Amino acid sequence: MMQPEEDHRHHLCSTCGDANGEVFVACHECRSPICRACFDDDVKEGRKVCLQCGTAYDEKTLAEHETKVSGTRSTMASHLENPKDVGIHARHVSTVSTVDSELNDESGNPIWKNRVESWKDKKSKKKKDAPKAEKVAEVPPEQQMAENLAPEAAEPLSIVVPLPSNKITPYRIIIITRLIILGLFFQYRVTHPVDSAYGLWLTSIICEIWFAFSWVLDQFPKWSPVSRITYPEVLSARFEREGEPSQLAPVDFFVSTVDPLKEPPLITANTVLSILAVDYPVEKVSCYVSDDGAAMLSFESLVETSEFARRWVPFCKKFSIEPRAPEFYFSQKIDYLKDKVQPSFVKERRAMKRDYEEFKVRMNALVAKAQKTPEDGWTMQDGTPWPGNNSRDHPGMIQVFLGHSGALDIEGNELPRLVYVSREKRPGYQHHKKAGAENALVRVSAVLTNAPYILNLDCDHYLNNSQAIREAMCFLMDPQVGRNLCYVQFPQRFDGIDRSDRYANRNTVFFDVNMKGLDGIQGPVYVGTGCCFNRQALYGYSPPSMPSLPKSSSSSCSWCGCFSCCCPSKKQDLSEVYRDAKREELDAAIFNLREIDSYDEHERSMLMSQTSFEKTFGLSTVFIESTLMEYGGVAESSNPSLLIKEAIHVISCGYEEKTAWGKEIGWIYGSVTEDILTGFKMHCRGWRSVYCMPLRPAFKGSAPINLSDRLHQVLRWALGSVEIFLSRHCPLWYGFSGGRLKLLQRMAYINTIVYPFTSLPLIAYCSLPAICLLTGKFIIPTLSNLASVLFLGLFISIILTSVIELRWSGVSIQDLWRNEQFWVIGGVSAHLFAVFQGFLKMLAGVDTNFTVTAKAAEDAEFGELYMIKWTTLLIPPTTLLIVNMVGVVAGFSDALNKGYEAWGPLFGKVFFAFWVILHLYPFLKGLMGRQNRTPTIVVMWSILLASVFSLVWVRINPFVSKNDNSSLASGCISIDC
């Protein structure tokens, strides 16, 4: 019989040393007190003996324990079955401003201490049965499963396909040859100055050296491009055995939106619907929608979306349609009856299209209603004021739709969970825009579902391939590849872009050439959307198999993977710890618990202290416990009735204060391009990433197709790069101590943050042709035979490099040319402004915004392409165009006046000027718009040729006789000016 002790010393648990909760005597031999939580953990782990004396617990004590456990389970089950306890209501939102964190379990004991004690007991048990335990620990669960599989399921989930030698060898030879020619070219240029135009010559040399440096940074990370092939059918055979529950890993989807008037709710709804209809077990999918503008329109549109999903999802799965975003499915101009054999398909498709049209009408009505905000603010259907009426001062809001306790589809099947989240905002707090919203979703999802993998999407990027998540799992769930994988990045593909892709919106060269090159090193960079993360990597952990480190590194925090300089000095060589990493099956929040055997008891207790966890992850024990679960899942000690309350707490505006959020864990703050910074930090810790390019594009989105919006998009990206360059995370000096970032990978990251500075030499170089034409000088002296060979060799090597890249990447020559054109257009406009704006913002604290004023569009299809918007970004390229055109006219005029000898040097200068004009031609086309359907090239050449022929006409003077000319000349000579 359990008897509580009256002695004060017996009120402390002998296992965890805590006095909270129910302390009783479970062992009648040594009568050592133990708290309920520690006793439950002992029994759960199969340890039915006293840890103090080794005596087995009597059967009566164990029977009473089973009675209490079964009662607790039934209570938890009732909570799960009753949606009212978890705040799941159709038209109501759970809101709390501040919530005290539930730091203790049901018995009043700190959960982290129970976890620590169970780890200690596991470790002591390992030492007693070392040979057998170590043998089991060394085999990952996925590998143990693979050992007993059928032959077809034992096949690899993916393979790496390097370039064949007949493509990669010539490619590398050309790169090295071009590098050598560049060296000889600069040797000639530096040793042959142009004395008559020394300033122009020096400027050109500086610009050309910078261009060569930029080319090296861009070219060498493409040294070993690879492709990958996945086998989703093997994944299904391995983890979805017939008659057994699916063993596929759960996935949390993140969709972020801010302003529903700028990001149409219908587009966001299509993204959400494509996620809910994904080809993946419904119980493994959860979709979290972040509304960072706290707009009632976003909430109501999500209510309508969840209702429409009850009909849309079963239709998609019944007929296996693609894509599963209704707007884009019904707008396809293809034979939708192809491969369809069910007679009911046509009838059901018509009915579904009618339902979708009605859904669009309801959504449009919501948007129309939201155009004018009532004076008293918005009111919900139950009459209560909308909590987010003030978008800058409102409580946190969470609403759970669908899911296991929500509405079923029309066929009675369960739907994936859908969660609306709007984090708390208060004046005086820094909210960090998109990065802060993503971090709030990380914490909410960890509390509610805690899937081991996270896939984030922009609100306008829908799933174009319902198998996309299975493609990612072919890497992440592979026991060989997935252990050190931080994320799987998919390429971005876009709808609604004009056929010629005038402003290189598709960015094909980057996604099909550069990213394949990075995949052969340490992995592609994170591009902000269409990326499936390993949740453990977002928490700042180091990868499971870390490289051996030198002894001199033992005192550096960057080696051990901790988040701040808080590690005690270590007496042992950490390389021994890393060699034992595979043997240890533990992990912790700040410190990698694979190193725990190397510490003494004092250091170990400090590493495991609750304070260390809270300083890193914040004051939420439920969330902290979720971070310790490598394979995900909701903590068993969590009370389901308090999950929503705890989720509201972790999105409070003050939660991240004095923690590592945004500094070392989650999405990293400090730049508007948080994606580059977040991926960079992961690669610095030793993780690698993978580039997945399925035949059917995984995701598709929309892109700004008019000139001004495109330039502003590029401005934001470039500004983020400048911010990173001026921060402590600059790849030029950050992350060297760990030695985990490979050299070519570092070069790629350096290229991502220095490319805006190319705008300075580029705008100077594009001005040189006009200056040369107007002054009659040139930057290159008279060419010798050797110089001619060098120039010819340089041009040929540039052409051959591009041709071979086109050959192995499959990129078209039009895409390559568009990329070159927009490199110049963006370089002399958006990148230039980003440099100055970045320095003003980072050094002087001045945040400069460039406003855009819209005019009008003419066409319905691609009408936005011809929309004229004035912005200051248009000034530099417009000036360059005008100056170069004037220079060409002045050059011809000068050649006509000087005679035959001037035509030879003129062609070199005119070629240089036309190089600039051709690169800026799409900009000129966008600037001039439709011009009443007159092609822009006709307008441009008409002006240019008219000017040239006018000068020729004046020079010939056809209406004046030769005698008149001679007399006129003699008369002019006699005049004393």
C-alpha cells in the first residue's frame, strides 16, 4: 500500500529532487520517496524496480498505477472526441493575449526533468547490456524496416545522376581555358594603357576586373552539376504496406499571407485546396495559414474554403486530376477526358465546375464587402467584434478547421487539418515581417501536430503535382540520404507569363543551371517557397553525423553546435564525441546530446537545465518537449484541452524576447531576404540540401509581369543581399570556424550577397560607349595581332561556355539571352538603388521607399504587361538608353565630317553602344508600351535611322551646286570670326 511520508526530507523525490506533485513511497524495502511522474516514466520504460536498491515493485503498487493511467487515458480520449475542449468552432476564434506557460505535467513536476531522468536511466541500462544495446542503436528505424522488405521495396528511393564525361569534361576544359585567357587579356589591358583617354581606360579596367571576379563566383559553383531521380513507387512499397497503417512521415504545410486586398483570397484558397487534396494520407497532413494582417476577409474566406474542400477533395482523389487547384484545373486548355475511363466523370466534373463558380461568387462577394471598412470595425456572425480590427494591435488568434474532430467530406471521409493563425501584435514590438510569421507557425504547429517535416509556400504558389510531397520524402525518409538533410528545395515555376518572358520572370537559368550546380556541392540555396524542411534543422541542431574536428577547436562554441558562447570548457577531445555520435540516440535543444558522454555530472546537469532550454526556445514546456522528439508527434504529457491555450501563448508578441528565435533557430532575422540567410545558417552547421526537379513541376505560382513591379521585386531581393553583406552573417567572414561550409558553396553564397554591387561598375561601363562616341576617344588602343587573338579567344570561350551549359541543362537560347538582358536592366536600376538604400538603412537608419503609381492597361490577356507605372527605378536605364542613342548619332555625324579615315574607329564604338542598347531593349519596349500596336523595334530604328540619314542628307547638300558650295566656303574663310 502506498503511504505518504510526513518527514520533510521525504517530500523530495529521490529521482528528480523536486517537491512538486504527489510524492509517495513505492518501494517498501528502502522506502525512498518518488514523485508520480518519475514513477510513471519508470513503469512506461519497463523499469519495474526501485532505482535506489534494485528491489522490484510489488504487484499492488503496479496495479494502482495501471488504474490511474487508464483513467488518465480515458480523460484524454474524451478531450479529443469533444471539439469544444480544443476550441474547434465553425465561426469563432480562440484568442488570448497572454497565457502563463504550462511548465509542469499533470502531477506538477517539470516535464523536462522527467525526460532527463529517463535519458539517464536509458544510458545506464545501455552500459549494463552494452554489446546488444549498441548493436541495436546503430541501426536507424528506417534501415531496420528496410532489412525485412520485399525486393521491390528494398530498391533505392532516389539516385544521383552526374553529368556524363562527354559533357562535363569539355565544360570544365572551357572554363579553365577561359580563365587562362582572362589572365592574358588583363595582362595585355593593364600593360597597354590609352594615354589619350587615361581616365576612360582606367575606368574600363576596373569594371572588367570586377566582371571577371563576378564571373568566377558565378561559374565555379557550377563545377559539378548533378540531377536526381526519385522513385515514389518504392517509397509507397516500403512505407505503405497493404493491411498496415501508413508509415509515411507527417508533414505540416505553411501558407503565409498579409493583405487579402493585394493577395486575392481566391488565389490563397486555391493554394489551400491543392494542399488539402494532396496525394498523401490525410492524417499525416496539416495546413497552417498565417494571416499576418489579421484581416477578417482572410478568416471568412478560409471558412468558405474549408466548406468547399468537403466536395473538392473527394472529387480530386476519385478521378486523380491534376492540378488540384480548381482555378487552374478548370482553366486548362487541354483534353480533360484524356485517360479518364469512369462514365460518371463528365457529369461530376460539370457539377463540380458549377460548385466552384458558386464558390467564386461567394468569395468575390466577401472581397467586395471588404473594400470599405465600417466605422465601428468588423463584426463576426455571433455579434462579437473582430479581434483584428486594429491590425497593429490585436491578440493572437487560432482557429482549427477540418481535421480528425472537424467536418468530414461529403463521402464521410476525414480531411486534413486546416488551421488559421494570426499572431499577436502590439505597438512597441518588432514583428520581423514574414520571417516572424513563419517562426510563429513553427511553434504553433509544434504544439498542435509537431510533424517532423515542414513545407512552406507563398499564398500564390499552389501544388501543381499532387505527388510533390512524396518526391520530397524520397530524400528525407531515406536512411542514407535523409539523416543529414536540412531541406529539399523545388524549382519555382510560374503561370501567366508572356510567351517571350520579356523580363526573365521564369528565372530559368538560375533554377535549371545554377541550382543543379549547387546540388553537386552542398545543396541548393533556400529560395523562400516550395521547400520541405527537416524540423530539427530549423531548431538549430547540428546534423546527426558531424565531421571530426581538430583538438584546437574544443573551446569554440561553433564546433559543438551550440547557439551562444555558453558552453563550459571541455577537457576531453570533442572528436571522440563525434565518433560516438552514431551510437548515441539522444538529442537536445541547445546542445547536441550525442556529446553527453563526454561531460562530467556537473556539466551534464547544466547542459540539461531548464534555463538553457527556455533561453533558447522560450517559456513553453509543451513546445520545449516537442523539440526533443526527433520523429515528431505531440508530447504524451500534454493535456489536449490546453493545446490551443498553449498555442496562443507561443504566438504572443513577447514570446521571442531574450531567446534564440530569429538569431540561431527558425527563420533568421536581419534581412528582407530571410530565405538566403536561413539556408546559409543551416549549411554552416554542416547540413546539406537537395534539389528535386520532378518531370511535372511540383509547384506553380504567379510573378509580376509588368516592368515596374518586376524591378521592385528585384529591388527587394537585392536590398536583402546588401543587408546580409553589412551584417555579421556575411559569407565573407561568417562560419569559418566550423569548417563545415564547403569552399564552392561559400563562393555561391558570396555571389548571392555581392551581386548588387556589380551595378556600380555596370552603369559606368554602359556609359563608356556614349562618352567614347561623343568625345572621339576609345578605351582600347590600336590592336596588334596578339591582342586580336586574345579578344577573339575571349569571345569564343564565352560563347562555348554558354553553348555547353545550354546543352547539359536543357535551357533554351532565348532564356539565356533574356537572362543576360535582365542582368543589365536590373543591374543599372534596381541593384543600384538597393546598394544606396542598403547603406542608408544599415549605416544611417534611413529607410527609403520607392513608390509606384499605376496608369492603365489596354489588353485583357497579359494586360498587366503593358501597364505603365512610373517609378524612380526607371531613370538610370532610360538615361543610359538616351545617352547611347545620342552617342550613336553624334558618332555618325563626326565620321561624316572627318571623312573616310574616321569610319574604321567608329564601328568599334558603335558596336559597343549597340551592345548596351540591345541589352536594354526589353526595358525600352516596356517603357514605350504598345504604341498603338506599332512594334517598338520599328519605332526605335525609325528614330535612329532618321537621325543618321538626316545628317547624311545635310552633309551631301543635294539642293546646293558645287560652285555655290566653293563660293560659300571662300566667303566664310574671308570672315574674321
